[in-house]
Amino acid sequence: MQIDKTHGGRSYEDLELDERWQLIGRILATSPFQKSARLPDLLRYMAERSIHGHPEELTEQRIGSAVFGKPVDYSPTEDSSVRVHVRQLRLKLHEYFDCEGRDSDIVVEIPKGAYTPVFRTVKTAVQELPSHQLTTAPGKQTFWPMRTLPWILTAAMTVVALFLWHQLRMSRVQATASPWPLSEVLGSDQDTRMVVADINYGMLRILGEKSGSLEQYLSPQYQQDFMPVKMTGRETRLVDYISSSLLTSYADVVAVHALANLFGSSRNQVTISSARDLRLRDMRHGNFILVGSPGSNPWVSLFEDKLNFVEREGVVGQSKKFFQNKHPHPGEQETYSGLEFTGTTGLDYATISVLPTETGQGNVLILQGLQQEGTEAAALFLADPEGRKRLENALGITGTPTKTVHFEALLRTTAVAGASEATEIVATRIINP
């Protein structure tokens, strides 16, 4: 793909003197882009059209034709390759500014749902925050959603989980192998990171009534982006607390406690961290246990394209979450709705999944519930020998697997006043990545 040297009335020499284009050059010189066949051409094309002031040329169809050599009349509805590569590009840019470019004065981002790169200076981005995000509007009061109260009441500080973890690490460890499916993410020569949910992110999503994404979560300005337009003084103080603290849920503490007892001789290879502490480059190596759904642990969204049961929701904080069954089998429902919010009584759903990491050099175990009750139920189900046996039977596994089994299982649990009770398997899938 060649850059038009006179596009927009500006010469290629002028482009090379532009500090934005120089930034693109530094990004393209890094290892992740040197190893990629398509992303360098994609970034060059999008950046050049943006710098020259021609965003109208950055449509999915035009990019497909100009960068990927597709016919000018091809159907983006049937061919999603441009969307897939742009999503990868967003993540690679976040990774660059987390690592090599963390001290850069200029940042380039590709907003979700768009194809036009946005260049901004770090200093300007801070100064130009809308005033309504920094001050409280006089005489205006915004109703504080009662549904957020359970989040606050049930949120447990990460220090609690760390304390439990410390106590467990100090206890005597028998030299035993971890049971399946935990053995898929433990017992190898690689370390395992257990990543618990970021309840701060979940509460900010509800406050701002925004669905969020991993790309937004990785942005340095993500907290400001999720703040409500107008807040009372009390709400401002609460948001300040949320923004400066690190909270996880009670369900995650239960998961840490329940699963750590099964780590056996691999316990010293496991570390625990918040979703907020993880970086894209960390996902290249090792095994992972992700606790929580994308609404509180956005790293789960990295693997949604491989899953059949995917979490969905309508208006954030006002609609029930549900699992979409992308390819229903006979007798299965197309959707499975959970509790309205944490702390109520009724049915909730969760999934247990084992998938390969993006690099294929490790595995990830995902425990996600629509609400905290579902997440807790998934962890307790996996910690129970009878639960693991039922899972093996549902997947048609006999004996100890001799090779990695990638799968997902949908669970239904009965919740009573915030606690999960009876849990059963609803559906399973063997995954061939």
C-alpha cells in the first residue's frame, strides 16, 4: 500500500515533518508492528488520511479496498476482516502507550465504532476536560440509583483478598497435582495470574450509564469518560473515592479462597491481581484465571469471539444482563436472563470456560456470572469434587484428559438474598479454537 505523495494538496515531505506522522513512524518501528503483516499498512493508511483531513475516506469499505485489496463493491456485512484488524490495531496502540510510548507527548487513538484516528496531546487532554466533569452544577441534583447500593455494600477491598491469599500461602502445601480443569492453567512451567474484578469500573459504568469496553478501560482518561454529566456534592465525593481506591467483590474473595485450596504444589506459581493492574503485554505469556464478567473484568471480552454464551445487557444499570446463546442446540433458549441486580432472590447464570490465550502459549480459565451470585456459584461449583465430576460427564470426558480440553459450560444457580444455593449445568460446548 503506497501513500499518495500529493494527497490533499500537501507533499509527502510536509507529511514527514508532521509530528503526528513521526509518532506513527515510532509506533511502526516497535516489535509488535514489525511482526504483523497487515497492521502497519492499516495504520499508515488511516493516519495519513486523518492527518490530511479526509475522514470521509475512512469507511470500512474503502479501507477494505485500499488496504486489503478487496473489490470496491465487496460487502462488509459478509466480510468482517476490516473490523477485526481495526480492533487488533486499537489494542496494539493501547499496548504501545502502556509501554514504549508511555512518555509520549502525543497520543493516537481510534475511537470505538469509528475508523478515523484521533491525535491528542496528553497535556491538552487534561486541560480540555469539560467543566461539568470537574465541578458540581449548582441547584441540580441527580437521582442516585438505588441499584448501586448493593454494589457498594457487597464490595470488598482487595486487601481482604490479599490477606486471604497471604494466609493460604503461609499454610502447609501438600505436593499434589491440581484437579481438572484447573490443571489446564496450573502445573506447567508457566506462571498463572488470577485476575479479580474491578468493582470501581462496574460502578462507574452504572453511574455513567455506559457499556464500556476494554479499549476504553485501557485509556488513561477512562474514569473521566464515565462520569455523569451533572453530580451532587455527595456523588462527586463518592466518585472521587471510587476513582482513587481499588475494590473487588465478595464473590471474587470467595473464588480466591475456594480455588486456592486446589492449587496444590502449583500454589507458588500463582499470583493475584486486580483487573486494573493487568496490561496487554502481560497476556502474551503464562496462564490466567479471570474472575467476573466483562462488566467488571473487561479482560474477559478478549475471548468473546471464541465463546458461544456471551454476556449482553440493555441500558447499563437499568436492564437485566443476559447470556446470548449464539448457536442454540435443540431444547436450548436463545437467551438466559439473570437477576435484576446483586443481592436479590431468583435465578442467575454463569459460565465456566477454558480457552487458549491469544498467543496460544497458555490457557485461560474464565469464571463469569451475570451478577456476583453467578460468579460465586461458578467458583464453588468448580471447587466441589461432585461439581467437577458432573462437568466431566456433561462434556463426555472419561478419566483424566491426556490433552487440553477447551470448553464452556453454562450454569444456573438459585440465589437467596445474595447467596448462591443449588447450581446445575444447563448446556456445554467443546471449543475447537
